[in-house]
Amino acid sequence: MAFTTRGSLLSAVGRGDEVAWDEFYRMYKPLILLRGGDLRLNQTEKEELVQLVMLSFFHTAKTFRYDRSRGRFRDYLKRVIQNKACDLMRKRQDNTVSVGLPDEVLGGIPAEAEDRWEDEWRKLVLNQAFEELKLRCSPTTLQSYDLFVRQQLPAKEVAKLLSIRPNAVYQHKARVEEMLRQIVRELDEQQL
Amino acid sequence: MSSNCEFPAQIHSYRPICRSGTGAFGAVWLVKDAVGKRYALKVVYKLSLGSDWKREFHGLEHYQNQVTAHPNLIRIFHIEDAPDFFFYTMECADNLCAEFDTELYQPATLANRLRREPPLSATEVREMFDQLLDGLEHLHEAGLVHRDVKPDNIVFVNGVPKLGDIGLVSTTSQTLSLAGTRDFIPPEYLTGQKKLPNQEIDIYALGKTLFCAFSGQEPDRYPLLPRSILKEPGKKQLNDLAKRACAVEPLMRLKTIREFRLFLHGRAGWGYEFIRLFRGLYLLLRFPVVLVCLAIRFLISRKWILILLGLLILGWLGMVLKALVRLEKVYHPYEYGIHADTLKLAFSTWHLPFSGHDLYDFYKKDDFSLKHYGERRLVTREEYLRAKNFGIPSQSLDMGLEIEIGDPEEAGGKVVSRKIVYPTPDVTQDTPLDGEYLHELCFRGVRSPEWSVPSGTEWQGGVMTLPAVRRGVLKFQEELPLRSEIRLSFDPSDFCGTLEFYLTAAEYVPVAGRPVPETQIRRQLRFRMRSTGGLLVFEPALYREQDRTEDELAEIGDPKTGAVEREERFCELRILFADHCRRVYLNGTLVWATFPAFFGGFFEMRYRSEAGSLRINDFAVYDTGIVQPGEKRESRLSLPARRELRGSGGREEE
């Protein structure tokens, strides 16, 4: 994980860092696709939407300064996606028969879509937290946690596979969970 | 410019067979030359790389010029520079598809093999990585770093694994922008903490490649593994090796190819663990420095802490300034400006108002010139006492006080009160003094400006006769030496009444900013006796603490003897500081021995007459002190000779 916080990721994107761009793209592409689907865009349009949103960030990257007091980044991103989706829909109106005006489409976003967005965002946070965890924990600790908690292997077997004491397995579990909680708290505090 | 999809028409010497790979900057083609020999040809478009194409081109140059042929490094045959692109030919990888000459060419890279087949066995991995380590070692020995070791860049030529794609090869002295594949780059390079590429980058990437090879997992899954993998023979050891090569802390990672190889073959012994232990110790030693850096970063990142710190510093400077003004007034009253000595002192004494100590202006009292013109310093009482009484044990400076907590059992297990107990020292006439004591005369005389006497006092033939009034105070104006002996010779034959001898602490030095109470009540030690013609009867000694009232007097020692019958006309009273306590002798008989020791202070005698007047024919103050090594003084204190008492109120006999 190159950037420990989304704040640092955004500032790195602003600096034009290639790795940051790559990570930014990987991180937010699924969200853009999801929102595109909710706005009833077809697959091609969704892909184009990703490009448009990324281009929009690329153009404003150097001047973009994230100000927490003005709102959450997720809301800002949602707004950008919607604006770009509207642009796409207007373009579509010129060429094809539209299913509805952009404003109508935006107004008709079901409540479930908002829930899906929030869920997806939460998933993103958790994934990021786990990536961050990889930087803070030793590989053995992570493997021990993964085998014991995710793969539900008995502690003794985990200890045997990793050549550690069974007691350490429980310690690793507690340590990882505490760290994970802390990272999620940190990410939440950023209100991104 | 040709696109990635088309083979550049400018290349005439090679005929394309098929495209085997496409990247962001170009494409790799399977080509054959005029005689039908197959090569992999990589085309790099300059425009897509911007100015970075030179970097890749220089990488090729370095590789060609500095690296000799090695069986585990891909061979480059031909490099050519064109206006829009450059290309180079290299050994072509084996085909993973059965039909070689057709469009179905899939280069035999490790990544492709892992996609097609299950993960490699531990033995296969060991054999393959052993060869790759040879190739990488050869590259490192030439002073180059590969920078892009990953399963896609490990190609099999005639079944031999080789490190391919040498486009990012650079020397270790080059500071280059971040390159390579994200999952194979050490985190510290991704975050920009490190910039200069070194061979550890390749070892880290090789560790990740190893992880992919034995587990079949994607590199971003590292270090998570399915349980089945770990159960396979030999995989546990490989997992351990991957974890060591890709440890989070750079210092704990494998550093050299040799270390990697040792672990690959399970030959790393306790020696390596010893090295790791030292690295761990180094990390621990580095920890405080890191902690300080983090603290500074934390402080800088929070404005309110900086503001608070600024205010504290301003407050501190204000205190120093205040102390400085005061010290300037004391030490240089007629000179303007700031003096270095006062500035230094101000920095060290600014905190005194908070320290809870009394402040004293200290000077050497036995030197007139020093007292009036010499060095004066602002000190705490403890410093004052220590300076004047070098060698006094610290408990003596505490005045021998002991603090007792009320009996917890009586108060249902709770501490109810704190009581200060002044122990009565177990001193008798026979108790010897601990050390040798000086005996220097400071003052002698009964008629002197130093005396404050009641009106109506008369002097005749060197004898002071106090007026026969009901009450009176006779006060010696000078402060006593820190350790002193007072000798007073008086005639109580005509006097009937009470005599009280007071030792009162020195005045406070007023401290700027501290309110001075209207009535400053100081510590006081009192010895009281009653004279009834020829008989002197003693009462318990009294002690008053600092800032306590007259009602809060404490009895701190019964007299050692009940009454003494006057033997001669004049009685000699000696109030002596010795053995960290005050001893009072009357005609050589020990009457009181009390804590607290009570350093310095002022002496006064109060009397209440019922009949007759009191006559005083001698008064002297001696400075007593412990003999310092090498110090020579002629006069020594001699204890009064032992006397045996015949009983209370009886006469004494030698």
C-alpha cells in the first residue's frame, strides 16, 4: 500500500505521482462503475464514465485541495460522477433516443442505490484498512490471523504450520483486531 | 508512428510471426530473421515514454556493456534506434502451446505457467530460484539492479529460467523515478522514503515472486495463503523465506543473495539469527530517536500545541525577566543595563517562587566587607543552610522532624490526621559530642548598640541591671551564626519571676509577587525557667512552627533536671548547638536537649518580674562548627565537666 491515508493519496495524486494515480484508479473504479449502473448507464457508458471522472480529477489534480470542513470526499466524488453521468446522458440524447432527461434520472435514484453506495464505500474502507494492516503487522501475525480467523483452523494447527506457540495465535488475533479497529477509526476520522 | 497493434514497417531485417505481449510503452513480437531463427523483439515507442525512453535505452546500454553472458540472464542480440522508436531482439521464450509455428504462441514465463498449471512444488521452486539467484547475483556483481523482477519477467528458454525484460535495469548510483510493478516494490520506495535503488529492491521482488511461485497466489494477496499450500511438503520453509525477504521492517529483511540462497536450501544457521538479533537491537536503539522525530512531527502538525508551547515559553521568559529585574536591583542597584551574571542567575532562579522554599539573601556573615559589598545570592533555605554548614546531614536540615500518621486502627482503618512529632534526643551529661566543634568568639559584651534593652536599664561596673518592672524584653539585634553557642551570665538572687529565652528564625527576604503577611510569624524555640530566690525551676521547652500562632506551641522536651539551686551569685546559661540538637546547660548541668536543631536565628530574653531585678554581667556568642579536614583553629569547645546531682533542688558537688 503506497499511501497510508486517502488524504495522502489525494495529495500524491495532486503532485502527479504515477503510483498514486494507479492506486486512485484501482480504488475508485468499482465505485464509479457502481454509480454508473445506478444511473442506468450501459457497459460502454460506464467505462466511459470511469474515464471521464478520472480525466476530471487529472485536470483538477494540481489545483485540487481537499478541505475536510467543506464535506466528505465520498460526497464530492459522488457529485463528480453524477455530473459526468449527466454529460454522458446529454450526449446520448443527441444521438439516440433517451429513456429520460438527466435530471429525471438523477431524481429517480432509488434509496437502495444510496445504501449500495455506502456499502461499497464501507467495503473500500475495510479493504484499505487491511492493506494498511499489511504495513503495520508482521507477515507471520497476518498469516496467523488469516488462518485462525478467516480460514478457521484450530489454533494448534495454525501454530504448527507457522512454527509459533499456540498462545501466540490468540495474541496475534487480538493484536490484529485491535489494529484493524484503530485503522478503521483513523480512516473514519478523516471523513473522506 | 506505428501503433502497438502493428509491426513497425521500418524494421526490415525481421519478419513478425505474432505479437506475444503488449505494454504501455510498446509491444513484444515473436519474429524470425532471414534464416528463420526466432527472436523476441521488443519495440519501445519514444513518444509514449516521453523523455524516459532514454532511461530505458541507457538501461540497455549498461546491460550490454557491463554484463557478460550468463545462462540465467536473457541474451540481447541486436539494438537499433529509429526516429520514433527503438527496438531490440532477445532470446525468445519457449512456447507453452503445443503448436509452435502457429498464432497460438504463449511465451513460457513464470506468470503464464502459474496461470495454466497448479503452483510449483517446493523442489521445482528451489531448483528454479537457485538458477535465478545465480543470474541476479551476476547482475548485481556488475553493479546493476534489475528493478522489475516478477513472474512475468521470468522466462524459460529451452527450459532454463532466465531474468528477462531488462528495460528498467539501472546502476545503483542512479536516482530514478519510481519504476517497476507496484506489488513488487518495497513499501518504503512507494511512500518515497527511499529513492536510490539498491539490490535489496530485487531481493524483495524475488521474495514476492517466490511467494507467487510456491503458492500460486496473486502478489497483492501476500502474505495470505490457503491452508492447503502450507501443508505441502517443503512449502513451510519457502513461506518462511518469503516472509523474511519481504519483511515490513527493511532492516529485518534479507539483504544479500547469499542470505537468500542459504534460506532457500535451509542452510541458514544460528549465525544468521545472531545477525538478526543485532539488527533488532539496532532497531531498539533507534527507537528513541524515532520517537523524538514522531513527537516533533506530532507537535508541528497540531497548531494548538504549538500555540500552547509558545505561550508557555513566553510565560517562562516573563518569569526570567521578572527575576532578572529583581536581581539587577539587588546586585547592581546603581548600574543600568543587563549583566551577564544576573542574567545567568535569572535563568536558574526564575522557578524559585514556585519551589515552595523560602528565599534568603545569602552572604558570608563573618566577613564585614562581603556582607556589605560582596557577593549576595538568592538561595533556598536548604541551600542557605548547606552553604553555611558544610557537612551537615540532610536530616538535620529537616530539623529532625518526623511525620507520623495517625493510628489507622483507631480510625477504622483510615488515616485521620498527620501529627508532627519532635523527638526528644536521648542526650545526657555523659553523651559525647560527635565531632570536634569550633569555638570562635563572635560577640561579647553587655553594653553595645547590638542590644535592645528595656528603658530604665542601668549599667554599673560592667553589669547590666534590668529595671524591676513587670515585663521586659532584652534582645540581641545581630543574627546568630548558623551553629552557635550563647553564654549568658545572670544573677537571679534578687529576682523572683519568670525568665524565657527565645530563639527566633531569621526574617524572610520579601519575594516579589508573594504577599507578605502583616504579622510574620516565624519559627521559635523557647526555654522557660522560674526563679524563686535561690532556686531555679525549669519548664518544658516549647516550639512554634512557621506561620503558626501562639496557641499552637508544641512541647518538645522536658527538662533533664527538675530544679537547680543556685551555687554562686551569678549563673551561667549556655545554649549550645551540638549533635544536631540544641543543648542548654545551667552552670554546667544539662537542662534541655531538644530537636529541632534550629540553625541561626535571633536571641532574646523575656522576663516577668514579681519582685526584684535581674542583673547580667556577661553575654557572649560563639560560632561553632564541624572541623573541616585540614582546618586549624585554636579554640575548641569543651563540654562542661560532669556533675552529679544530689537530687532535685539539692546542691551540686564536684
